[in-house]
Amino acid sequence: MNISIRFSATCLFGILAMPTYASLLTDANDARSWQGANVGTFANLYFGSDTLGNRQQVIDGHLLDDSIFDTSGYTAATLISAGGAGGCLGTSSDTTGTGSYAYSCNNSNVFATANTIDNTWFQTSGTIGDTVFDLGFQATKAAVFNTIDHGPLPQEAIESTIYLSNDLTAWTEAVVERVWLEGFELNTGILWDGFTYAVGTGTSDTFRYASVIWGGPGALISDGDNEINGIMGLEADFTQNSQNVPEPSVLALLGLGMLTIRLSRNRK
């Protein structure tokens, strides 16, 4: 029984600690598209043209992931400054996959809107240091959950620049390092969700705070606004904060519970 318990706990730990990405694109000639965007679209936007060489750069850089960013067990960053945020505090209407981008501007609390990853969103300032999130730990990367209200894509999804800091004074520009093409919603028919992306600085430096601006050098389009659902801090390997992973003793108890349920079912 002890071997079974250890096995169950080990398997469960492997599931909980599994990286967020699961299906990195590996084919420069992948013919699939996501809301009209394909490998060539990203090659053109990030490397200047849709050529085989540039598509290969997209692949070799591990930029695109054809999977859903699983937010289970993750903790959203906390908005600590909404300075300069304006425009719409929105709620996207479609929660069942009708394919609608429809939304309404009816939220009243920007902090409640920004601190959850759901169908509500807000528009940030265009000034560095105005709209600031506390990542909650010393993160190496930050995941950005955006909301899409119209095309073109992925430009209207990646329309912000993220700056990272430890002291709220000195800010380091981050760049896009990974895009989860299917977003975070399990229902891929929900079109306002897509192109969740993670930014980093290409170093092992860690940061506690993230400032989001609309437009800027990290954005694919700059049309005066953005729609931000929320932010999350990530480790260097794009996983959740390792401090939030359950202790082995907790995993062992969970494993014991799973084994007990299994034995009970077998007896029945």
C-alpha cells in the first residue's frame, strides 16, 4: 500500500507541476489558422515578411503553442494602481461559444474587474507606471490575458506593452515570448478569448510588478486602447509560482485519498 500511495502522490505532483504549454508548433508550414492568423501571420508581424525562413524563426523561437492556457491553481496578479485607466469597463457577452465579440460597458469597479481572469476587462493607461499589477512573487515572466473585441488578429489581442519592475521606479521593457493560440477558455468557440501571451526580458532577472500600457514597442497595433482581462506572474519555464505547488505531504494525503476511493470502488 505504501508503494501505491507514493506512486499516486508522485503522479499527482507531476500533473499539478506540469508546464502550462503542451503543444508547441513544430512545423513552419503548418497550414492551420486561429481566427484567421497562422504561422505566416506571426512571421510577417515579428520578422517582417511571410517567408519560410521567418516562419522557421517563429518555430525555433517556440513562440506559438496550440493549446489552452490552463489557469487552474494559478493566482491572478493584483491591480494596485489603476492610475490613468479609462474607457470601457467591459463584460464580454458570449460564454457558450456563439462566436460573438459583443460586449457591454457596465462594470463599476476596475479593481474587481482586473483581479479575475474571466469575461470582464478594462482599458489601461498609456503611461508606464500608471496601471500596475503586483505579481505576488518574484516572477521571471508575466502572462497577459487580453479580450478581443474586433479584428485584425492577432494584432487586436497583442496590443499592449508590459514593463517589469522591483521598485515601481525603474521599469524594464518585456517582449512577447510565448502565445497560447487558443487562449484560456476550454470552449474554443468563445472568440473574444484567444492569443493569451507571456512576456519576459530574456534574462533570469525576477520582477515583482508589471505595468501595462496600450500600444508601445511590444504591441502589434496601437489604436488608442486595449482590453485587459488580467495578468499572472510565471516562472522561467512558463509554469505557475513554485511556492504555490502543494507540499509533498499534502500530495501524499491527496494520493491516499485517491487510492482510498479507488479501493472502495473496487470493493463495490
